[in-house]
Amino acid sequence: MNVLDAIAARGSVRQFSDRTPTQEELARLFDAANLAPNHRLTQPWRFSVLGPEARAAYGLALGHRKAKKATDEVQADSIRQKTSDEHRAQPCMVIVAMTLHENLEIREEDYAATMMAVQNLCLAAVELGLGTHIRSGAIMGDPASRAAAGVPDDERIIAVLTVGTPLEAPMPKTRRPATELTRWMA
Ligand SMILES: Cc1cc2nc3c(=O)[nH]c(=O)nc-3n(C[C@H](O)[C@H](O)[C@H](O)COP(=O)(O)O)c2cc1C
């Protein structure tokens, strides 16, 4: 598959089969991510692969946050359990974190580079017949979710990925054409 086809085929996958990607497949994704452009070659990206117990712990952390909207403790408990179970049932979760350089300019470059690594990973997944869904949000800064992913204090989580075999091809989203978003300066 050429790169343009992979870019066109990538989309956020919402339904996955039960199959967990193999370690070899995941290693290929991380190798592709590791080739992302990166000023000063700081290689700021770090990947955590979450097995079922870690996924359940991450889901419980998210469930605790969701349960704050519950009207009673029974409902809160049900939300926590459901969110935890849903995460355990995912085929695979990959948490992408980045190191935090003391120089803020480098830190911003590192954030950009780590996002490019995420895109490399997502495109490589298309080539391997895998699908991805990126998630984010305040949960990424939650001590319990960070602990579930084994992320140390001197790193920041920047993306939470589900990786697996798609049950169907993702539907392309309608986008404004790039021509509307482009300035051609003489
Ligand atoms: C940095 C980033 C954070 C995202 N966070 C979420 C999220 O928290 N929840 C979610 O459902 N999708 C999330 N997405 C996925 C986007 O919603 C999705 O990429 C967008 O709707 C375009 O759809 P596509 O990926 O199918 O092209 C995120 C994507 C990016 C790049």
C-alpha cells in the first residue's frame, strides 16, 4: 500500500475484533513511530502496552471520573464497573507518553514530534491491516491512569490508542477541502 492510500484509508476505528495484536505487530508499529521526524533526535516518545489488568485499571480510573455525575452510589459503582470492563475488553491499548525536556521550546518540539510518531503508528497500522482510535482528555493527567500505564512522574501522556483488527472499514469524515485552507503567496 502506498502512503497516500494508507492516509486515505486511516480513520478512527470504533469496532474491533477480539484478537489482540501480536507483539511482533506492535513492535513494527513502534519501529514506524520511532522514525518520526524529531528536531535534535531527542526521541521523546514512550509507549506503554496495556494488558487486560492494566486496561481494567485504566478504565477504573476513567470510571471514577465519570461516576462523579452519578446521582447515587449504586449508579456510581455501576459506571465504574462498566467502564473498567469495557477497557479490559479492548483488544489492546497503547499509551503514548513523552519525556518533558526542561527547555520549553524543546518540549514543544518534542510534543509535535511525538504526535508525528502517533501518526506514523496509525499509518503503519493500516498497512498491517490493523485499526486505531486515538483518545485524549483530562484522564491523561490522572495519577491512577498514569499508574496503570506505568508512566513515571517526569513524562506526560499525550495520546491513548486502541489498536486492533477493525470489524469494518472506518467511514471517512467530511472535511473542508484543503484548497479552502491554503494560501498561495507570490
Ligand atoms: C490529539 C487527538 C485527540 C483525540 N481525542 C479523542 C477523544 O478523546 N475521543 C474520541 O472519540 N476521539 C478522539 N480523537 C479522534 C478524533 O475525534 C478523530 O480523529 C476525528 O474525528 C477525525 O476522524 P478520523 O480519525 O476518523 O479521520 C482524537 C484525535 C486526536 C488527533
